[in-house]
Amino acid sequence: MDEALGERLVEAAMLIGVGMGVVFSALVILMVSIMIINRLAPEKGKKAGGPVLLEAIEAEHSERGRIAALAVAVAKAMQRERESIPEQRTIGTVGWTGEPSRWAVSGREQAMLSRGKAGRQWGRRSN
């Protein structure tokens, strides 16, 4: 059985090697063909990218300005919201604010410990 496994591993390694060789050789052929095309007609590549590239850069600068303005507006709105609403903690049921009681903490701890392995993997709560 070990011999059959060894033969399958060798066959799998050869298949991986051949596959990688085919992919990399195709990539090398593609790279060489692109380099040859660029050397035969260098003007066409530069002419096509010239004005289009400048327009793209100008559009990117205007977009960055809009994004910055939106970011500042959102940050100011969030700041105003934080200042107008006092900080509240929600514990247990929805809408209840205040400090957790020892009874509630103890109940949660007992429920977590009663779940078995999943509850014990986090350890005991430290006070």
C-alpha cells in the first residue's frame, strides 16, 4: 500500500511540474511577444496613452477633492451627533441603561459555564 501511495505522489508531483511549466512558458511567450510588438511600433503605444492619460489624471484630482469634501462633511455630522446624544450603555434587554448588577453578571457566567466545552474555552470572567 505504501508503494502505491509513493507512486501516486510521484505522479502527482510530475503533473504539478508539467502544469507549472506550461503556464510559465505561456507567460514567457506572451511577455516576449509584447516586447517585440513594442519595439516594432513604439509610437502607437505612446500616442494612444498620451491624452487619455492626462484626462484620467485630471479626473482623479477632481474626484479626490469631492471625496475629501464628503469625508469632512461626514466627520462633522458624526461629531455633532456625538455631542448631542449622551453616552448610554445597553445591557441585557434593549433600552435598559445602567451598570450591570452582580446578579446579572453571575447569571451570564453560569449560563456560559453550563454550555460545556464551548463555554469553558474562554476561561472564567475576572472582576
